Amino acid sequence: MKTIILALMIVASAARAQTASSNNSSLTAEVNSVYPQVQTLYADLHQHPELSSHEVNTAAKLASQLRALGYAVTEHVGGSGVVALLRNGAGPTIMLRTELDALPVEEKTGLPYASKVRTKDDAGHDVAVMHACGHDIHMAALVGTAEIMAKTKDQWHGTLMLISQPAEETVGGAKGMLADGLFTRFPKPDVGVALHTTNNLPAGKVGIAPEYALSNADTVNITIYGRGGHGARPETTVDPIVIAARTILGLQTIVSREIKPGNPAVITVGYIQGGTKNNIIPDEAHLGLSVRSFTPEVRKHLLSAIQRVAKAEAEAADAPKLPLVQVTESTDALYNDPKLADRLGQVLSQALGAGNFEKSPPEMVSEDYSAFVQAGVPSFYFRLGVADPVKFKESEASGVPLPSNHSPFFAPDMEPSLKTAIEAEVVVLRNLLGNGSSSTAGGQ
Ligand SMILES: [Zn+2]
Ligand SMILES: [Zn+2]
């Protein structure tokens, strides 16, 4: 009896595998047919990275390739942003987004196509430049996807809107494109799609965190005022260094004592500056904080508690002036529409194989794609594994993490990463764009 059941199970699983592979074989062929150009573009983009808000040549390359594929291309949208539209009859408008920018990081991967670019940053410093966040994977994949979608217009209907966004790393690019009329000069999408590389998954796999995927991020600067003087005469001073030290400890109990366990929150003091010399008590001390959360309620609580703690510590020390607490930069949490996550998760699982799709936990990092969601575009934002599968297994066994995004050693496994990105984008877009059936974009 056991043998019969086992035999039936084997037959059933073989049948499943066959269905998955026959569904996939035509898509695999489509991806293979565009891959050589995609790889050339990727290596070129990787070797010629440009810093945030300076993505002039990168944007021009994408614009010319998309124009050649038949897209109606508009350049210089919110800086170096590019909008490429392909209209294909009645139906929803679906947006796919890539970023354009690279980072001031000196590449140490040793790859034959490693970047050797150096430039001056906005402050005039000489810096090396590297695509250390994988935005070159996103761009090259988007062009490959654009080509497949343009060649197979019989398989979808509606409007495909491809956007290339500048300045993601400095979190101003999405807002810049919106302010320049992204959703008024061009159609407002019914659904938005984006992916991001990660070494937390091996190449070939994708993941999605439904609902909150990435966090709110607030940059907070605190100036603490004291009264300076001689280091040997503390009784004549109010020491801002001591107030700063107490403030830091006070800030560290906000998350542990005031936020309900299970509600993710982070307060990191990334820098403390004050003073010039051992025997001088300074007038001021400065703290730089990174504050992370998911929900608006937790965010509000953290920001107001930071004010309260900073003020109370200054008052306790009899400081001559209350501290200045400023929120200098903010990005909203990225929310994945749960219905879209469910529907498109199934689509990806079917196309890539169930073992190549997983629900991932939310992360406390952030990015400005959230600005498009805030502007009213329900979205599907997923993660693309780019780790070399062998190195991924070794890292799991040894417990030594692989280099993360922004590391000088970040090196996506090129071919499977690009191919999986294109495959995933095409199946998601075809599903959202009706796939020849009467279904429309959902999840709203
Ligand atoms: Zn990044
Ligand atoms: Zn990035």
C-alpha cells in the first residue's frame, strides 16, 4: 500500500513539474532571445555608473533604447527621469519603475566589468562610483522586459508605462518626478510594479512582503545647548556633552519601554559631535538620529518621544536653552497592496516554480518608491534574489553573511539575476494587462 501511494505521489509531482516547465518554456525562450543585448547593456551600465541627480548618460542610454523599441519617450522628467509609454488599446495603465543612480562606493569585486569611475560629488570631494545597490540590474531587466512586451502586443492590452527614476539613494527622485507632473502629464497608473535586488535570496528566487515591506525613515538632528568653559571649572558651565550622553540613553529606552512589543521600531544615534579639546567644555553638542517604523502611529510616538526626552534632559541639567530637534529628511513606509501581493504572488509562484517564490519578512530599510504609493498607486514591490546560489548555501552554513547592497563587494550573479528579473516582470505585467482575457487590473 505504501509503495502504491509513493508511486502515485511521484507520478503526481512529475506531472506538476511538467506543467510548470511547459508553461515556462516559451517564456524562457523569449527571455533567452533578448538576453545577449540585456547583458551587454548591464555590463555597460555597471562600468559607467553615475551619482544621484547626475544620471545624464544613463538616462540617455535608456531613453534611446526604449525609443528604438517603439515606446513614446519623454526625457528630463523631474531631473534626469525618463517616461516611456507603449499604448496598446483599451485597458489599464500599468507602471514599471527602475532607478538610475549609483553610489559613492569604490568597487572591490574584482569582476572583469567592475567600475573604475571616479568623479566629484556635490560637496566637491573626489569619490569612486559603483552600482552597489543593483540599480543596473533593474535598468537592464526593464529594457529586456520592454522588448518582450513590445514584440508580444497580442498577449496584452492597455498602456505600459516604464519609468526610470533619478536620485533614489538621496530619496528625492520619486518626489521630483511627481512634482514635474508624472501623474498629470502622463496617465496615472492603475497599478505600479517595482523590484529590488537582494543578497538575502539566491538568484532565481523572488520574494514579497505583503502590506508593510519597507519602513518609514526619518532623519532627526538634535542640537543640545550648554554653557562652555574651562574643563577644570565645571561648576561655571552646563556641559552639553553630559546632556548628550544622558539623552542618548534616554532615547534608547523609547523603543524598549514605550512601544508595544511586536511593533517594529528603531532609534539609532548615528553620530555624536561636540567639543574641540580635552580641557574645554563646549557650548553645543550634536546628535544625528535615524528613526524607523512601519505604522503612522508608531512613527508619531517615536518623533514626539524624542522631543520629550531631549527637552527633559536639557531641563534636568538646567541648560540655558532648550534643544533644537529637527526632522531633516523623511521617507514613508512602502506598502504592498495585500490583494495584489496575493494574486501576483500566485502568478510568480506558478511561473518560476513554487520553490522559487517566498513570502519575505518586512525590512527596516526604506526607499522612495513609497512616494508613488502615497500618490495613490496601489503597488506590487518585490525582491529579486541576486546571490550566487553556491555562495548563498556556503553563507547559510557558515553564518557569515554575504556582502549586502551598498557594499564594495556587492556582486549580483549576473545571468540568473537578469533572466529571473525579466521573467518575473513579464509575467506580472501580462497578468495585470489582461493577458488577452477580460480581467482588469485589480487589488484596489
Ligand atoms: Zn541603495
Ligand atoms: Zn537601491
